[in-house]
Amino acid sequence: MDKMGLGMLIVGIVLILGGAYGIWFFLPDVINVVKGAIGIVALLAGIMFAGIGFILVKD
């Protein structure tokens, strides 16, 4: 293993630990973000389905 690979491995582990600590510390906010993201995805999927349905009905 070369030095760059070892450095990337160490930085990756540090980032994983930092991210896990951040998620644990701000857990209620993380849950709200996930709920919001689900809502946004549902909204975009609905718009997409409505647009495709409109095009298919038009034919």
C-alpha cells in the first residue's frame, strides 16, 4: 500500500467518525432533513407523473 492510499484511508475513517458523531449529536435535525427530503422527492415524482400522464392523455 502506498502512502497516498494509506493517507486516504486514514482521512476516510476520520470523516466517517466525524459524520457519525455529527449525526448522533444533531439527530432530531437529521430526522427533519430526511423527512423534508422524502417530501421533496414525493413532490417531484408527482409532478413527473402528472406531466407524463398529461402527455399520454393528450395523444
